[in-house]
Amino acid sequence: MKHLIPEFEELKKRLPPGKNGTLVLPCLHRIQDDRGYIADEDITGLVEYLGVPRIQIEEVLSFYTMLRRKPIGRWHVQVCRNVSCSMRGAERLIDHVSRHLGVKPGQTTADGRFTLSTVECLGSCGTAPVVMVNERYHELQDAQSLDKLLGELTQQ
Amino acid sequence: MPEIFINGKPYQAEPDQTVLQVCRENGIYIPYFCWHPQLSVVGNCRICMVEEEGRGVDIGCNMPVKAGMRVLTESDEVKEHRKAILQFITLNHPVDCGICDKAGECVLQDYHYEYNGAPSISSDPKVRSTKFYDLSDRIVLDNERCILCSRCVRFTSEISKSCGLGIEERGDTSLVRPSTDGSFRNDAYSDNVVDICPVGALLSRSFFYKSRVWYLQTTPSVCPGCERGCSINVWHRKQEWHLQSLDTAENTSIARVTPLENMAVNGPWICNKGRDLAKIFERKRAEGAMAKGKPVSLAEAIAAARQLIVGAARPVALVSSWGSNEELEAFRSALGASFTSRVKADHQPEPGEVVEDDVLIRADKNPNSARARELFGTAPAVIPADADLVLVWGEGCDFSKIPAGARIILLGSYLAPENGHADVFLPISIQTERNGHYTNFQGVVSGFEACFPKAPGVVDAEAVFAGLGGAAS
Amino acid sequence: MTGRKILMDFEVTPTSHTLEAYAARGGYQTVSRVLREMKPTDVTKEVTEAGIQGRGGASFPAGRKWQVVDPHDGEPHYLLANADEGEPGTFKDRWILENAPHKLLESMLIAAYALGCRNTFVYIRGEFDLPYRRLQAAVEEAYKAGYFGEKILGSGFSCDIYVFRGGGAYVCGEASSLLASVEGIRGYPRNRPPRLTVKGLYQCPTVVNNVETLSNLAWILRHGAAEYRKVGTPKSPGTRLISISGHVNRPGVYEVELGYPWRKFLDEDCGGILGGRKLKAIIPGGISSQVLPGETAYELMLSHEALWDVNSSLGSGGMIAIAEGTCMVRLLQIMLRFYHHESCGQCTPCREGMGWAHRVIDRIVAGQGRPEDIDTLIRISKFNDGTTICGLGDAAGYATVDFIKHFRDEFEYFIEHKRSKNDGRLECLPEVANA
């Protein structure tokens, strides 16, 4: 993660001085954007850069659901299964995409392309069902539109 | 000085106190798991709730006192509340009491008996988790028993400052885990978490399955590991539980060592070296007096030693920094005039041992250097080249430094090759076999009491000095 | 038309969120005037007189929160806009972030000035996509135009803003958990005392306000507290953004003047219930607010006091309409699964209680319910009421108790017959599709 340090130094400009803890989540997000996950050596590098105890980083990594310590598929397909989405067909959608990809939620396809997850409310209830693929929200999804989307992603 | 009312009676409080602190000071007991007098307040166990009249219940450990407030600690609502919290804590807590070392000194057991006593209302299977997880080679963790009070985590963060422990994951799958940089393994105070864990989640490997605590008694003592002289409790078998057969060595062995709270010296903590005192005290003992390796009776040995002292022109004594205040005084009065005395450092830091830190550990690994130096000076323990008699009291003497022609009187407790080379060898008692006092580096005097009878053939150093004394006159 | 408009007072176009468009509508003139003509305590006074209540969930009056902070005590102060928006059913703050981010930014400047904050943050949930990009772009625009940074608009007031992304935890919507997150540790809520306005971020006086609450300030300071009071009801001044979803024909975000009739809102503005069905139940303000039977909702107006009167609340403004034929047991199952997943695990009642309640309802839905299970769910809820560090445990409890209170027959049926009274239905589909 050392090559990201100049970026991290930039972030400090709009933050109160001397509060290295505040950089923990922003740095972890950036490292994960860069590598796809957070490796042990990233933790070591971050501990050294910020001067925080290693256990703090390890606790944070296990607490926040968006952060991961292992790589996943190229496309992270996250289907919301909370109240409003379930009321508009999310459960059928999850079944469908699970069969379509051949994996259960929590698993990655054999070709490493897609990881399927079910997630909690994404704040998109009015345009349910919503599917988040990597950082993008795809709203008002149904089996057809999702098949189309996955087809497009397979080409990329 | 606000006045508050607890259960209808008035009490004086300090303005920055909490209700829990005022209750403790006045002997009113409120149950708690996560609160600890030396650690930050987290208020996560929720069992210390008390009722403030007109305002309902809230945790007492974080409730600031207000003049005139009226608190109830035993109202019906408080009692119902304690029952409810115990229902939650025991929801997934395994009923391991029969195989758990903590039984008999377990806060959860005590509270369940005192405040709840009712079986669980859940009919679902308990959530399973990791058992026998090695946090280090000294501490075992059982996550099923853990109630996530976070005392251990706060200890490593606030007291030992190793930041060795943390809590990973979320919700009821949260787990206490060690940092992967090994900082808990290297934490010289790690074993204190076993004391402060309110349940049997954190257990000491060296005490694992060794004994039920109700077979043991404690004797107050002082740790000899360094010049801090922390107050400790030495645990050993109660008289009435002494074994008559099988391994009777159990009757005179140290089951474990725990801190004895002493706010003037060590608070409620000790370092790991103090836990391992059996390693020092249970080495093989020297059990017979000898003259140049030949077993002799004690009387013969004392007589021979007296002869040597009378006949010496330039006798030098290396005084033990593990001698108690009483033994040092006995040496001074019996033999101080006859010898040029130097204080010896019986023990040096071992490789890998923490030398000094800003918590408890001091570089001088001897418990009574302060008093010894007070009586015998601070000159280094170098033996003059013209010495013709060297009296070595205790360990740590480099025998190669003794001038070639000099005679040696050796007072020692443990088996060592030097014992056979000395002109006279006298086997002396160790700390756990007698009463005495040490003076620590801050001048604080602490006492220790005998745990065990003297090993066979062993004699107190004080008696030896009395026997040798008056030789010069 | 759902009453007067304060936030949605412009036409949304592909560029209406930009600084240029906002400035053309009079944007940043209010903060200009405030910095020139008002003292910080004057601003707080205005906000207090306006009586605006928090729109994040607790409805606590913003002015009362602010009054604890003394802008001249010499300590650093912090202002954080809570854009964590994780309460299921709620998606109205994102409307502001996507379409009116400068309203938020100008309002935050006004608030920061009033509270003496050199540094401000928007804590935005990590998952948000377009709202984050629009907000970040707006921040850059604002800096470039000189609205943030040193000595803003020629005044002595300097202020920085940082958009802080969360890591995926519902509990971080709770103010003290949010601050823990910003401090770089696990999002564990904290006990009060001390209040955050006394010891908050880095142990300094801190105000955390919801995005919508803050975004109203530009209007309030422009038109004055008295004008604001003319909108809404005496006990619920102003408007609220309601995000409605579930079984309505036109789900979405609506700005509703408080006091507006609920029936009108549902039947006219939201296009009525899917398939012309009857409204069985409605969750008014996020799943942590108490569910109401449909008939009750139709009799009420949308205001804080009207809902408090029936032991419910407008909460986070996340309304979920539930049509006839929906299985309430399965709905509660989804909610308890959510709370179980999101419990931070710090305090005993919530940590153990959420898992316990989830396991019980899973068993009921799997056809293995026992008669005592309903009582157990209620007891778990009562044990969590007022005994936890934060409101997550209480919220789950209130939701559970009221679901059972109004729909007990469905729970009893499920336990006795080992299946749902409504075939486990969650969707509102035409009769034909419900095979």
C-alpha cells in the first residue's frame, strides 16, 4: 500500500491535524479499491504509516461488512434481501440469480467472475429490488434485467 | 460534597463519583461483570443497573451522583432486571462448571446463585464457538464461556499497553482474539487477564486442571522476582486436603501464584514471572550439610565453619540480596564485625526476560537489595584478591572469581555442583518456608509468611548465623 | 400536492444539483448574510425558535441539542451530518445528496458557524453510489468557489468539510457509533453521560444531525423561524421527506407538509395500494418504528404528535405499505434477521437477545414453533427495553411487540398449523401469479 501514501497525505488536508485514527477507514477503502481486498502486508504497512496498534486494524476489518481480507470474484453481485426488496420480489430474484450463476449466496463462480451475496438494506427501497454490483446500484431489477446485466458483465 | 440517598439512607459522595463507587465505599453490594476499579468504564454487561426514583433504571457504573438523588439497589424492578440479564448471559453460556477451572471462584456462578437461580427459558440449542483456543502458550481461551465483558481487551490496552487483545466479528458471533503480531504472547503481564476474567473463559495453562480451588488456601507473600516486591498470594493445598498417599509432593507444592492487591506497590497486578515462582522455588533442594562434598551433620558443619572464621585473616562475605530483613539483621549482628561484607545480586536478568519497564518490572532481579545495601553498603560484589575466606550466602556467585587459596563457606538452598566444592556447605531454607519481610526499592516493607514446613535437613539462615556468631570474639 | 415545499422547492433536471444551478436559485446567499450579519448564538436562537425536530429517527429538537455547545469555550467543536441512512425503508436522505447536495453544504456552513466548528464531516454510508459521487462533486465545487477553506467569503470564519465513507454497519447510524467509526475503531456505541455535545468526537463537543434536519437550515435562516413555524403543525413545524416503498403504486420520496392527511397521501399522491388491495398495515418511519394497522393510519395525519399518540413515530421517514395477504410473521423474520446481523455485540441484552429472537422466529417459520415462543419473543423485547447502550435493541423490541400485538393470530396460526396463514407471501402480485 506504500504507493498510496501520497494520496493519504492529501486526505489529511481537510481533516483536523494529528488524528491518525480518522484515516483508518478511508485508507482501508482505498487499499481495497486498489488491490480488491486487504492483504496482511497492507495491514502491516498501514500500522506503520498511521502508528495505530495492529489489533485496531484487525478489529475494524472484521467489524465492517464492506471490508474483506480475501479476494473475491471480479463482479460482486449483492442482492438486497431486506423488507421492501423482499416485498417486491427479492427472494425470487435471489433464487433466480443463484440458479443462473450456479452458486449459493456467499460463493464465487468457478471462473472467478461472479461472487453472489445477499446484503441488508441499501437505501433504495423505492426502486426495489436493488442489486449492487461492485460500487454501482442497479435498481428496479427483475430476472430479465439481471440476466441482461450479468451477460454484459461477462463480456467485459 | 453532594449527599445522595441509597435505599433510603443518606451518604456523602464526591462530586465526580458514580453511584457504583459510592455504594462500594459504603459496603452496599451491586453486582457487576465488566466494571473494574482499574479499567475504563464501558457499561456493557448491564447487570449493575440500579433504580433512580422517578427516573427508572440505568447502569450504576456510569451514573454520576447528583445532590439529593434517591437510588434503590434492591427494588423489585432491579431484581427482575438482574434476573433478565442473567438469562441473557447464560443463554449461550455452556454449563461447563463440572469441568471448568473457574468453578468456586466464578462471578457468574455466584451471581446466578444469588440473583437468579432459575433455569433458562430458552429451548433452543446453544450457540457453539471455539474452545481451547491458545491465546498464547500461557493462556487458554474458551469463547463459549466468554461473556464479552472486554476486561481482558481493556487490560492490554490500558494497563500493560501491549494492545494484544481485541474483539473481532460482530453481535453474538463476536470473539476475543489476539493480535496477529504476537503482542499478547510477548505481553509480560498477560496472565492478569485470567484473574480479571469473571468467568472461566480465560484460564492459565500452568494451572489447567491442576486442582479445584476449594482444596487450596492462600498465604500472603512477596514476589522475589525483582526489587518491586509485588504482594502475592501463594496457593497451596489446605491442611485438611493434604494427600496421604499418591503424590505427597502435592502437599508442599505451589499450585499457583496470584496478585495480592497492594495499592502502595503493585495495585492488583503482577507480571508473569511472579506467576512462575514455582520454577524458582521448586528446583531440586540441597538437603544435607557437607564438608568438601562429604556429608556431615549440621553440628559438625557449623563447628568446621566456626574454625574457618576464627582462623581467617581477611574474611569476605557475599551477602544475599534475597535475604529477608530479619536474616540480614541477624547476619549483621552475629557476623557483621567479622567480615568485609559486599551485597551480591543473586539473580541477573535472564536472556529474553524484560529488564525494566514503566509498569512494574525493575532491572534489579532481587527482592531485598535495598535493605541489604542499607546495612552493608553499595560497593560492588568484587572479592579482593587477598581474601583467604569467602562466605557465600545465596546464589549468583561466580566461583571462578574466588581467589585460588581462599576457603569457602557456602550457604545455599538448591542443588548445585559448587555445593560439593565448598569447604563447608550449609543447606538453608527458602522464602516459602519461613516468615519475613523485604524492603522494596521505594522503601516499602512487605511481609511474607511460611507456606510449607522446611524441607528435610534444611535450616534457617538466621540459626546458622547465630551458630557461627561470636566466632571472632 | 402534499403541502408547502422547503427542500423540493425546485424542478429536478440533469443539472439542477450543480453549484451553478443552486446559485441561480439564490444558493449560498443566506450563509453570506449569516456570516456578515449574525452572531453564532443568534443562529442557534433562530434554529431553536424554529423548533425543527431531528429527522433521523429520534425527532429530538435540533436547537435543544445545539444549545449545550458554547461556541466560545475555546475547545475544538465538530459537526457531522449523518448520511448513514441504513434504517430499512428509508431512502430520503439520498434524495438530498443526489439532487440538492448544496442545500446540505450551505446549511452545514451555517451550522458550523453557529457551533464554532473548524472541521465538519458528512458521514455517508459506504454502500452509497450516486449520492456519494454527487456529494463529493458538490464539495469540490464549493471549495473551488471559496465556500469552504480559510476565511470564507471574507469573514473570519474558516471551515473544512470531509466526506467520510462508512464501512458497512447499520449501527454506525447511531451518533456515538458514528463517531467511533470516524475515530478509526469498531462502531461501538457509547454510554451517556457524557452527552456527545459535551464529549463527542475526540472527546470534544460534537453535534451530529441528520442530513435532512441540516438541509432545512438554509431555508430557516433565509426566511426566519416565524415563517418556518407557519409550515406544518405547532408541535411538528415544517415538512418531512417521506420515502415510501412496499405495496404502493408510486413508491418514492415525497416532501410532505406535517399535518397532511395520511389517507390522502397514500390514496392520491402514492397512487394507492398495488392491485387495488386493502392496506393491511403500515410501517410509518423505518422498521424500528411501531407498525400500525391500515385502518389506524387512514384516520391520522402525518405529524410527530399524531403518531406519538398512537404509540408509534415518524422515525426516519421510511414508510412501508403492506397490502392484504402479506404474511406478517415472515416480515418480522426478515426484520429480526436484520437486527441480529447488525447488532454490534457490545451489550448483553441486544447481543444475546437479537440472536435468540431470530432463532425463535426462524423456528416458527420452519414449522417448528412452540406455543411459548410468542411469550418468549415478547419477553426478549421487554428485556431490551431501556436496558441497552443504544436504541438497536429497543427498536427490535418495539417492532416485535407491535407486530405481535396487531397480528397475534398469524403467529398463533403459524405455530399451531406449522405454516403461514398467508402462504408465506411477501409480495403483492396479481392473483394468477400466486400459485
